[in-house]
Amino acid sequence: MEARSSRELQARNYLEKHRIMDLLTYLTSALLFFRPERPREYLISILERLRIARLSGVALPFFMDNSNIASMFEMLDSSNKGSISFVQYKEALKTLGLCTAEEVLKDDGHGVTFEKFRNEVNKRTQEIWSAF
Amino acid sequence: MTRGPSDSGPQGAAALRGSMDATTAPHRIPPQMPQYGEANHIFELMQNMLEQLLIHQPKDPIPFMIDHLQRDNDYVPKIVILGPPASGKTTIAMWLAKHLSTNLLSVESLIAKEYSPLAADARMHYQKFKMVPDMLLIRLMQERLKEEDCVRRTLFSYGLSQSTEQSSLCDTGWILDGIPETREQALTIQTLGISPRHVIVLSAPDTILIERNLGKRIDPQTGEIYHTTFDWPPESEIQNRLMVPAGIFEGETARKLLEYHRNIVRILPSYPKILKVISADQPCVDVFYQALTYVQTSHRSNAPFTPRVLLCGPVGSGKSLQAALLAQKYGLINVCCGQLLKEAVADKSKYSDLIQPFFEKEIAVPDNIIMKVLKQRLDQQDCVERGWVLHGFPRDLDQAHLMDNLGYKPNRVFFLNVPFDSVIERLSLRRTDPITGERYHLMYKPPPTIEVQTRLLQNPKDSEEQIKLKMDLFYRNSAELEQFYGDAITLNGDQDPYTVFEYIESGIINRLPKKVP
């Protein structure tokens, strides 16, 4: 039984180190959103772009660009105060898959402004992508 | 029993499923997404890729994934055939290999290879000890699986083919005949990442096998195995060539059988879900067809699946009953078209004014109005989330096209066949009690007391002429509908409801059968 748990651990570590689950989630979301005629070729093209981007340091193909983040913020901030509550902010990050349920975020008492929201989303996305 | 790395695949798949499950997200997901996912088998695609990643754990996952996607070998045959001596393994394996155009690997073929130092080693060992050591056999297998298909390569070099691709055996699939022989071999193969998708075990009583083995003959040129009684070659030149192989007499066979039984018991637990035992005590052709059907079915996958079921059948075939049973057991939404229209009128919704005149005059409601009411119902959140069971619509090809164009494509269609007499029996004996409102059937659910029986009334729509008319109408349109829904499953509706329900259940849960060309 020793061999089994060490193999499993090994496999889990591998998944974490290369952030395979995030990559696969991104690929699946892209496929379901764009619904290409030939899914395999489409996946190959995304992976090729990722590979080149990593080698040459070119900007990575983000799933959500700035206009998406802006519209998401607007949806959350229904009364146009200019900031969203902390709970909303945490839920939004969870929906985007950028933070886990257990993670503790600092609540500095004031609301979260658009600037802060956008910077945080970009920072976390960058973190995930740099591991690929 | 230790598990190989391929076992962590299912847990990764569960996490994948969580990310794809439409029902956990509160916001609405357009139905095109899960439809696309189902049609292109996206879940299985991702699951296979994840499994390969976990088995090989490459340092650089992205090029590995690109390579895997380009190979596109998720569905090639990967079969293992096991069985006692004289069960017909090799014959079945050869026929399958020819039929599926894939490669056959057996102990004899591996050690007979030329140009390989490993094979020469193995041959020496076999001559001395009559068996090949495990590690050597495994390494021979690995070598063979990695090498490229020599025949194709020579064709390319003669310019006979335009393509410049070279395929390895992994791309065309493989069939293992009689490997693994022992549990150790089975485990080693698993750790190397060679895992079959189907395992067939032939079985027959020992006495039959011993007798059968006495009649075994081999054709030295083609290597095919014939039998003096069961499988005698028609051409006389083959008949003259046949040789008696060594080791077919009773003592030898009995010894080999003992060893086989000892080993097989410990190999079988390694392949729990993909195993199928076929009785070898029947004609070769029957065994072959059973094996072929099994190998061509895919196993149940873990993909998220929202059933959208369509039940078609003449009046009285039991559609409403089955729909109610399905709704109760699986939480699907029961959408009965007639009911929907009546509710629309009763609720005095915006459609009630449109539909009411048709009800009064007893004419069929036109298609576009039905479609509007139906659309409204099927778009509601609970239908999208939990799936639906539709019956009573579409009744002809135009309605089917209309539904299809609006994007409501069912993923399981069932046709219930019931002969005319059964329908008459079921419907003409229906009665309703006007006071309590209970519905009875004079044969299947008789009323409890004479008092109730005397006051029972029959619905005028249940008269024989009416039923006949409706059935004729259905059968006129059913041929076109069956053609339109090519993947439909036809069932015999003339059985008790729970039997029919079980058939419908298995039709929904298992993958749609691939039509054999």
C-alpha cells in the first residue's frame, strides 16, 4: 500500500506543479464558448500559441480581457457607487476560478474599487498562466 | 494489489466534471454549450488527455498535449484476449485484427521477430525452458508498440502514397493474444501505461477443451489454426499442408489447463470494469460476433449528461406512464404536449385566446402556436437544469423540423411499438368514476366495489373508431419520424410497464449504440 499512496501523491504533485487542472478548465471553457467545428485543431492552436508565448514572452491569450472585467464590475455594482462590497468581490473571484473558497482575503473596510478589482484579477490570472 | 498511476485519472476527471457541470452555476448557460459538449464528446477528450498526462507525467506538458491531440488515437482498439488453450483465442484474435485493421501481438509473433537482439534472446530461452521470462516479454512488447509500421513505410518510399505521416502501432491500436499470462505481467504492463479498453476472456469446460485440442491443426504458411471437426478448410491444397502441432495430447493439454486456471484467477481482478467473459463452447462465428459487438461498444462515461428524452408512440402505448415514471425517478420534467395546451387555456394566459377556438371546434391546434407554448415551457430554468421528457409532440415531420430549428434537440428518442389489439384492450376498458374522479381499468385496475362499477363512465374519446383513427394517423407519420431521428431506439411497448421502464432506463444511461456499417 505504500507504493499506491506515493504514486497518488506523485500524481497530485505533478498536477499542482504544472497547474494542469487550471489549464484544462481554460481549454474546456474556450471550447464550449467558441464551439469550433473541429475541436482538436482548435485545441492544438491554443496550445501552440501558449507554447510560443511562453518562449518569447509575448502577452498570453487571456480569456477575459479588460472590457469583460469592466462589464463584470458594472454588473456587480448595480447602484453605480464606484465600488463593490467585499463579499461580492470574493464571490466574483471565486466564479472566475481565481481564488479558492478557503482563501482568506484582506478586508480593508472600504469597498473594492474598479481599479483594485481589475489589478487583482490581472495579477492572479498572470500567476496562473506563468506556470504553464 | 497496487494501483498504477492510471488510477489517479478518475479523480482528476471528477474535478473536471465539477468545472463542467452546468447545474452548479446559478447563471443561465445557453443550451448550445452542453449540446456541443455532448456532440463532440468534449468530456471524454479531456479525460483521455488528463489520463495520458498522469501516466507519463512529462516535464513539459504543453508539447506533450499537442502531440497527443495530433495523434488522435483515443478510439483505436486496445484489446486483450485471454483464454485457456484450445479455446479459439488465436482464431478470434486474428479475425478481430483483420476486421478492425489493427495489429495482433502474441508470444509467438513477438519472439519470431527478426532484427531484434531481444527476440533472439527470447527464442533461445523458449527453446530451453519452453517459456519466456516476464521482463524480456514486456520489453519485446514495448519495442513492438513503439516501432513504426514497416509495411506503410515501404509504401511511402515507393511513392505509392501521398501522405508523409508515419504511424506507430499506438495509432492503429493493438490486440494482445494471450498476454498477460501471469499477474506479474499484468501489473508490469499496467505500470508502463499500456492499458486495454476491452478485455475478453473465453471460457469453456475442461473436458471439451481437451477433446477439442486433439483435433487442432496448423497451416505452416499462414499460421492459421484449423480443426478436424469444427473448422476444416475448404481448399484441398490447404488441407494437404496442415500439420499436427506439438503438445496437443491429453496429458499435455491437462497440464497447460491447470497452469492456466492457476494464473487466470489472479489476472482477472486487474480489469474489473472492462472484462467480458464469452463462452467458447459455441461455434466460432458466434463467439466472433459477440466479441466484435462488445469491442465496438464504448463504456459508460462520467460525462455530465442532462437527459432530453422524447417518447413517441401511438395512442395507448404507455407514453404518459413512462414519462411519469421517469420524472419521478430521475427528477426530469414531464412535458406532455396536450396537457400543456390545456393548462395554457385554463390559466387564461396570453395563448389561451389563441388556442380556445381550436379546442371548441375540435380541430388540431396549428404547429406554430404549439411551438410557442412549448418553447415557453422548455426555456424555463427547471427544464434546462434538470432535463425533460417530452411526449405527444412532434407528431409528423414538419413539427419535428420546427422543433429542431428552434434548437430543442432531444438526446434520446424512444419509439414504443404496441400492436393494435393491445391498444384496444388498454384503452377501451378505461373507465372513470364521476364522483371520486378515480380512473379505473376493467382488466388491470378493476373498481373495488359493485357500487362503484355501476356508476363508471367511459370517455367518448376511447371508443374503438376514435382509437383506430388516431393510430392510423400515427403510423402514417411514424416512418418519416423514425428516419428523422436516426438514433432512435425502438422498444416493444406490449409488456408490463416496469419492464418497459427498465428498457428505457438502460437506453438513457448507456451510450448510444454505434450503428455497425
